[in-house]
Amino acid sequence: MNTINDANEVLVDCQSVWKIFGARSSAAAKAVSERGLSKSQVLNEFNCVVGVSGANLQVRRGEIFCIMGLSGSGKSTLIRLLNRLIEPSFGKITVKGKDIASLNAGELRDMRARNIGMVFQSVALLPHRTVLENAAFGLEVRGIAKDERNQIARAALEKVGLGDWTTRYPDELSGGMQQRVGLARALAADPEIILMDEPFSALDPLIRRQLQDEFRQLTKSLGKSAVFITHDLEEAIRIGDRIAIMKDGVIVQVGTAEEIVTKPVDDYVADFVAGISKIHLVRAHSVMQPVAEYKRLHPDANLDSLLQTSPEADIAALIDLTMQSDRDAVAVVENGAIIGVVTTRGLLRGVAGTSAAAVDDR
């Protein structure tokens, strides 16, 4: 098992990465680099399609990084660039500090086998092999002895709740169980990074939510990093530490769920988050007034008499506290000191998904 040595360590780094598809993709890439052509200009001039356009992102150790967007946004293309299943037109991708474009075929296979595991929407289990044999398949390809690989695969299946299903075959499993086998197969190689391309999108909603929670808990407990592709913002919010929203091959915004909900960068992102419930996303630190401002507006207020909470308390918790109190404000405390105050107006801002900076609180 890998341990988290430095939460700020960058494991995957994409720098101005482009992917252009088409017979004249090389000429189109050169034109983009030299003349700064747009996606529509590339299509009109070269009859080529820009799949990913100038992508910049970093995935840190221990982080679940979600990439979301509608069909055709470029998210699945981008994740395949991260382990060089497809070649970038230009730009640079490093994994653990290594430029993956510089790796030869053997080095690339080794990196995929040891550093990066991948789970697709179609888990592609081998129908004539048992659950244990499917989970151990990657280790078999690496030449690990049968007893050793089966022991490792059995432990991985235990982690995903399939320890009693090792002798069964894929056609005896539900869709959710098959996805668990796919995850166990990825975990068996003990990679530091797991790439997930819409693995739960075909599942029933209840099973999907269960697997989302299990995946997040398991990834965190094992100290893994993950890049998770989805077209569902609610899934991204449920799973991700940070989220990148893509449109037409471009990463439009990167941030935490709270940042994206409270500070959308444009109308496209705002439309995405419009229907999302804010009560478990927006935190006290986003809607609180600074102490000095609150005292200026309420000079006679006694802050010590207010109920207290932490900066990370969500809107639902703040509403509960307000309902318990005869006061219309809650003090936000960090390291024993009051750093802000959430008023009733601030709560309404939070429910609406608006940060404190966006509205004058009077």
C-alpha cells in the first residue's frame, strides 16, 4: 500500500495539452501552435476535430480529481491522454515527474502496470475466467507467479466486498459486482493513480450511489489518487475533492464543488450548477461575515453568547444550529477564536449558492 507523504505532491501534470483528430492533424496542430487557431477554424481549414484544447491540470497525491462534461466535451479523450492510450498532438504530460512522451514501449507498459490502473465503463471481464482469475489478470500479464498473484487478487476482492465470489464467473454477477471486479483488478497492481472513465454510468441509481461512496472511502483509505470521468455533476460532487468542467475540449473551470457552485466562472457553469442543492456543499467560511464587519453593523452584539461552529460546517448544520438558538446568528470558530459570524441572511445566501463576497450583508 502506498502512503501519503505529501498532499501537495503533483502526480499527474498536464501542460497545454492538445489532441486533434483527422487526416491533417499534424498540419492543424502546427497551425494551432503557430497561429493560435480556434476549434472552429481548425475544422473549417483542415477538416480536423479538436478533442482537447490547451488543457492544464494537476492531480495531487491522495486527491480524487473529477473531470466532468457533456458528451463530446473531451473528457474521455483527456483521460486517455494521461496514460498515453492516445498520443497528444502537442503539450506535455508528466506522471510522477516523468514525461510520458519520452517513454519507450517497454517503459510505457511498465508505467501502466505499476503506476496507473484504469477502469472503463465497460469493464470487459473475461467470461471464461473466474472472478479471482479476472482480478489477477494484470498480475498474470506482468509474470507474477500464480500463487502470489491469486493471493494479491484475493485481498483486492476482499477490499471491494467480493471475497466470497472468487470462484464465480462474470455472467453470475450483477452490473455493480462486475464493476467491483474491475476495480479489484486495478487495485491488485497497487497503482498510485487510478483512472476511472464513467465506470458507474450504466448502473441503477441506488447501486450507483452505493458504489460512489464505496469508491471514495476505499480510495481514501488506501491513499490512492484518482481521476474520475463523469457527465453527472452530482456524481462529481459526491466523489471529487476537486472538479474540472469541460466544454468543447476546453477546461472551463477547476475548483472544489463549493467553489464551482458559489463562484461559477461563466453562464455555462452557472447553468450546470443551477439545479444542485447547496445545503451540503456551501460551508460557513463562504457565507460568514468578518467579525469587524459584523460588529460595525451590530455594535451591541455579544459574540460570546452565540452558538459556535467550525468553518467547515455546511448549510444544513448551520440551519440546525440557528433553529436551536434564540439568536439570528452563529459564530464561526477556528483555533479557539471567533473568525466570523453567519447571519440569517448569510444562510439564505448559502441556500442560493452565493458566497459572502457577492452580496452586501446588512
